[in-house]
Amino acid sequence: MFVDLKMPGMDGFEFLKLYSSLPEAVREKTVMAVLTTSMHAADTARVAQYEGVEYLAKPLTEEKMQKLLQKRFVTV
């Protein structure tokens, strides 16, 4: 699941707070990534507080997607 930090209605940080309150069994079945234009150190630090959430800068490229999938799904 991709979430942006600047979304209308509910920003990405509000979403991550609600997401983090889900049961661990649900979260471990989900790949969560922040996809944003923000490279501000304060934003990256806030996202880093959420375990297992990746931080990706826009635009999403095939290379970034491949790295994300390789990191999250190890093939045997």
C-alpha cells in the first residue's frame, strides 16, 4: 500500500498512526510505503518511527519498485 504525506482529508501521518494501531497479524501481511515528494529530514524521521514502513521519493520507478519487492519478499 502506498500513502502520501500530503493527502486531502487525512494526511499520511494520521493514516500511519491509525495503521500502526491495527493488529500485528494484519500489518505483517501488508507492505506499507510512504511515496512522497518530501525529502525533509523531519518527515523521514517521523516515518522512521513506524516499524516496517518504507520511505520512497516520487516518482515511483520500476527500479524502486523492484528494490521494495526484493526487500519485503525474499525469494528462495
